[in-house]
Amino acid sequence: MSHSFETITSFQNPKVKLIRKLRDKRERDKSGLFVLDYSRDFEKALSNGYQTEFILYCPEIAGTPPHLLQHSGGVIYTVSQDILQKASYRENPTGMVAVMRQKPIRQARDLAGLDVPLVLGLVDLRKPGNIGALLRSADAAGVGAVLLIDCTLDLYNPNLIRSSTGACFLDHIYTLTTAEALAFFTAAGYTTLAATPQGSADLYSIQISKKTAIILGTEDTGLDDQWLNHCTQRVKIPMNGKIADSLNVSVSGAILMYEAYRQQQR
């Protein structure tokens, strides 16, 4: 597919203004669009079936148009370095900003028939960097499904996209309420593993089931009593430091997922 490049020369152009507006979740929800300003993320989105609305491309930064742009679909606009920097969320953009169309996020009804060995449940997490990092680790550890439970963030938050390195574009992410998630775990026969500093068992002393859901709670208070009382096992990660008495939730999640991966592979 070949493109004829059009040119944008004004900061007041509606395309540039739209990109700025799409930093806000309400505008993303309203329009069904989101922004990518890193070529690696753009490539991963395309490979996972996302469609392009339009692209701003800066020859001063990127040089010759990347081959990827020629097959992206959508209109490509050439812009100056100043305009691209104003449109980009990053301080050092890679030469392009793409406006993409969102895909419908999978919900509870889409879980019917799901039968994978390892699931990650994230309950009320509020920091996009943590969610993104956990999505990245979940993909690396072979997690079959990630459930965003009572989560107010969207998958197209710029910080979440960046920290996930494109893992947010995978089709194994679902949004659920607590009630829906609890019902799913019960009906599907998952052992639920709660990560909590007050866990009664050391992570490395337990045998992880061949069908396990790892459940992580909010960054500040962890899981509430409803979740702790429901979970089959409560585990803690052993600590041997002199000062540290807890880990960042994304680090804890990675440790738990990889221990589950290790045991299930064995």
C-alpha cells in the first residue's frame, strides 16, 4: 500500500489538537481512539490487529519514512519537529505519532470456556506504570489471561502503554467486577492465590496448582477482606532485608508468576 503524504504546518490544526486531547481518558472513551508515539509500540499494535486513523511523521527526526508506515493504513501527515514534539507524549519522540482505533475490551461474558493454567487478577490497581509492568511480566511468564478487576484505568493510558512495552495490545486481557471475577474463579475451578504480607505460607514452601489464579491488590492497602476470605491460599514472599518490608506490586507479581511458571513447567 502506498501513501501520498499531506502536510500540516500549524499548531492549531485539528489533528494536532485531537492528539493533545487524547491524553485525557474521557476523550479516549468518547472518541474510541488513542495515541502511540513510539515506533516499537506502533509495530506491536499493528501486529495485534489495531487499525490506524492517521499518522504525524517528522522527516527531520525519522529521516526516510520507515517501511512500516507504508503498510499501516490511514493518512500520513508530514510535520515539523516542533509540531511533533507538541503532539508527542514523550520528551524525545521517535519521529512519528499515530492515532489508532481502540478494540473492544473483553468482558466477563468473553471468559466462557476459558481454560488456561495460569491467570493473573489485578484488583483495583490505580497506577498505570504498575499495571503496564505486570502485563509485560504476565506475557513473559506465559500467563493465559489477565483480569483487570474493578479497575478505573483504561488500557490506552500513555504511561500504561509505555510500561507494558506493547503487552497491553494482546487479546487475553479482560475487565470485570469483583462479583464477576469471584463467580468465574468458582465456576471454572481455579485455585486462587492471594499475595499478602500477612500470608500464612511462604511462597517457596507451597505447591502451586496446575490451574491457578494469582490475585494482587492495590498498591497501598493490598487485597480487602472479601478477597482474602475467598482466596484458597494466602502467601507471602520471604524478606531478608534490614529495611525493606514490602515490594512494589509489579515486582511481587513478577516473582509470583515466575514461581508458578517454574512449578507448572516442572
